[in-house]
Amino acid sequence: MAKICLCLTGKTIEKNLEILRKYQKYADLVELRVDCLDPDERLHIRRFPEIAGIPAILTIRREAEGGFFTGGEGSRISLFSKGLTFADVDPRRNFAYVDFEDYLQVPSLEEAARTCGTRIIRSYHNMSGVDENLLERLTGLSRVGDELVKVAVTPKTMEDVLRVFKVGRETKNMDKILICMGHLGIPTRILAELIGSQLCYTSVWNEPDMPDMGVGHIGPQELSERYRFRSITAKTRIFGIIGYPLKVTSSPPLFNTLFRLQNMDAVYVPFPTDAVEPFLELAEILKAEGISVTVPHKETITRHLVESSERVQSIGACNTMVKTPQGWKGYNTDAGGFSDSLLHFIGKKSLMNKRITIIGAGGVARAVAAEVSRLHGKALILNRTPFRARDLADKYRFAWGSTTDLTSIKTMEKYADILIQTTSAGMEGHADGEHTKDGIDPIESYRFTGHEVVMDIIYKPERTPFLKRAQEAGCRILNGYDMLMRQAKLQYEYFLNAEFPEHLMENIKL
């Protein structure tokens, strides 16, 4: 069974012990990152295992492998020696493991480790990619049969992640630690048990003086409680969400909370996915049963469905996939979630006599446009790329234009009963200058009158710059949280072929 290893990256032994005491119930063992310690603190590492009272890994990582040790190799070897000498007859007072990189060949250190009963982790780190010969790299890493091999690579694409899962499956009976670093590697951490990795590393970075390791760690409490890491087995039902970059999504806490409250052996995993095809191959390997689909894949995924609901066929976008014996069947719950949310907010049963501006022309905009047409509203569709707005508008005989064209912005005045923002502009998780190609406010030149009803499909942050500007002008505003919950209820019913447990909603905190 895969275990959780808490990386301790504080500058002092005492700080690391403080963090350990706080998070110990979520960890099976700890890694003391000696390279993160202040120089004076490094003199006391030999006593750490006894004080910690939990199996510990001794690691001194160089900068080249993503660590903080800047001294010479001789001083690093001396530090390893300080941690391994004077073996105690009680193995609990010795380090349980020591991490030696594949190139580190010091027989005296290896002998000292074995004298202490300390198992050697023979590690290899690729900070820039995934080796083409990954299988050979993994199987050829161990020098002696009692060593535990560790390979940590940095995927750049879903194709890379797929290769790591395949290698993990090919070596399922091999003692190993296999990790994908970075944001794309999240599935390999949550599903470590399914690739035969003995450990999943975790760390805390929301504590004072604890640096973010920047390698894609999931917090120990999140890993243990949200994903129920220790309960995942080959029998666990797999669900998830695909999108890119997928740095903000509330679906995992929502679905995993429901699974836990109903005592279901199931997990909902975020799969950051730059390309659909390799993910679908991975989904087959994992026997995934249901997948949520978000930007930018809602339209692309339709080409890979063996069956589609009427809404998917009419809208041209899918946000929910369910595995059937024949293949994937697609649904669109964005449409129902959007219209139910908006109509509830404005207290109407239709959009008759409403003139509406839809900002964006992607998968969500397609669902919104279809519902506006079905509910008898008239709309103007604006998009940064005007031909996409035109293609969508023509389907419903709507007006169209560009968010960068002042004439189009002027036209909004005729379609200003309701404004609906469907792009990812302003979404949490994007630093300034990296929001989206549309920026943080896709219609900065529009001046609100205060009479508009303004809806943004984004729910994190609670108010985007677009919504803040609308609210300050006196508009009634609605973010995407209610829509999220409504469409998720529909997804749940499609995924599990069961009625949504409304009585559990009060227990869900996103």
C-alpha cells in the first residue's frame, strides 16, 4: 500500500518538529530535507529520528535536482556521514531511509547506511522532462538488490504522463517510487498506488518559513482527507475532470466529499490535460467511469464520443462523459445549470423580451447561446476572435461582433438587459499578464449603466474584475457558483445513475 511522506523543509529542526506535530496524523513517514536547514542546524541531524518518533528519510538535495544545497560534494558527503554514523541498536533511533542520487558512489556511506539498518533510496531526477528510455532508467537504477529505486520526472504534456503510468504498470511488482513533478503530475501522486509507487511526497507551504518546493506537491491534509489516499486500491472507481491548465476547479472537493459521506470506494481526480487523445488512453488504463470536461476541451471531445445527448448534438460542446460498454457517451450539463441559475436569479421562467450580450464563443458560450435561444431571448455574441462569434451567432440568428471593436461595444447598449461573461478572463490562479488571451476584463471599454443584470460563469474569485466593475456601477451581479452546483448535480446523476443526495449539500464546503 502506498504511503504518504511529509517533506520537512524548515530552516531549523524545531520548526520541522512543529510541522510534524501538526500534520503527523496525515503522514506515514517524513523526509528531513537537510539542504533546507540553516548551516548550524545541520550539525544536529543525527538525533532527528529519535526526536521525531516516526520513520524518517535523510535527504540532502543539490540545486541541480531541485534542492537547496550549494556546497561542494565533499561537504555534502560529510553531512550524510553525520546523519548515518554511530548506529543505534534500536532502529527507531536511526534514519529508516537515506536518499542517494544515482551518480553518488561512496561505498563508506553505503556501508554506514546498512550498518544502521537504513535502506538506501537510489534516486534519479529529471527536472526538465521525461526520459525516452524511462523504463530502462527505472529498472537499471538499483546497484544492489536491497535498494529502493526512485525516479522523479517532469512531464510537459499529457503524453508524458501517460508514458509514466504505462511504465508504472509494466513494473507493478517492482519496489519503487515513481513520481511526476509539477502541475501535470498531480494524477500520479493521487493514484500512486495504481502505478506501484511506494511513496507519495507531500509538503506544506502555507506555514511561516516553509518554502514551496514548486514540484507539484499536494498538501498532506488534502491528500489524506479529500482524496482518501490510503483507501485507493485497484478496485477504487475512478472519476475526474480534464482541462488545461486546470489550476482552479471546485469539482474534486465537491465530488470527493459526496463519495466520502456515502462511504463509496471512489475518487475524483483532476487531470490537467493539454491533449485529449493521450488522456482517453490513460482513462482506458485506469478504467475511468465518468469525466467532467472543462476549457479548452468541450468542443474537441465531441469527436471522440460514440454517443451524444441531444443537447451535445445541438450545442456542439460536451462537459460530461460517461463510459459505456461501447465507449464514451457525452452530455452537456452546462446548459441546464446555466439557465436554471439565471432564471432563478431574475425570477423569470423564460427570457422572452430580454436582450442579452454573451461574451465569449467557446464551449460554455455555446451552451449559454443554446439556452438563450430556447428561452426566447435575443442575443449579441462578442468574442476576441470575431469569426468564432459569427459562427456561433449564425446558428441562432443572433448579432455578433468583437470585444476589441468599439462599434461592437457600442452595440451592447441594445443588448444590455443581461450580460453573460463565459470566458476564463479574471479566473483565480492566473498571474497578471497570464490570465487568458482575453485579459482580466474582456470588455474594459464598456461602461455599465447600473441597470444591467451581470453574470460571470467564473466562481473563483467570487468577484472577477468584470463583476466588481459591474457591482460598483450598481448592477445586480451573479457569479458562477450556483451554476457550478446545479450542473454538478446533473453530472453526479449521469456518473452514478442515481439521484443526487440533496440532504448532503450542507456538508459540502468548497
